[in-house]
Amino acid sequence: MSRIYKSTDFFQPADGEPIRSVITESKEAAVVAWYVKPGQEIYSHIHPHGQDTWTILSGKGEYYLDATGAKKSIFAGDVVIAHTGCVHGVFNNSNEPLIFISVVSPSDAGYQLISSEEAFANISIQ
């Protein structure tokens, strides 16, 4: 079993949606390489049973913080953590690729897309 991987072997630029390229997966974690072209988006989602940690290697983007659409800029060198059940995703609003490694732990953390309808349904009006 290999323990050292060259991340550049896994980045897959694609038209349409960014490709989730699995580097390695065990019961404890899935390690994934992401290459998000300018104008591409990883839609808002949650992992109901685990954490997703991103290490941004290059580029920048607008990181989704919650179901209301709040966002914050992320940049190369940032480590971004979505704890269990936290909404996250990203839009590459720059003119360069956003390249990062994601570690989802445990690997069976699940995945649930958050639609705009769900986002607005979760907003309490006071």
C-alpha cells in the first residue's frame, strides 16, 4: 500500500462540473484532488456524518459558509474546515484554476446537496 502520492497526477481539468478525483480512500478518510476552472462551482452541500477539510494549493474562490449563501474569499495557503453537517462549496470567481486537496473523514461521511429551496426553507424569519 502506497503512502506517498504525487497530487499533480490526480488533478483533472474538465469542462462542465469539476471532477472529484480520489487519490486514496480507506475507512478513516477519502483524500480527493480538485481542479476547479474559472467560472466553475462545487455546489453547496453537507457531509452529514463527517468533516471535510480543504488545503488550498493555488488559486482563489468564494467559499460558501452556510445555507443562506454567505461566503468568504479563500486563497492559496488556506486550510478550510467544514465540520460535520456544515454547508460548504465554492465558486471560482477568478481567472486562474482553484486547486486543492480535500480530506473527508470518515470516508462514509455521506453527501447531501443543498438546493436553494432548502436553503431558504431553513432560514427562520423573525
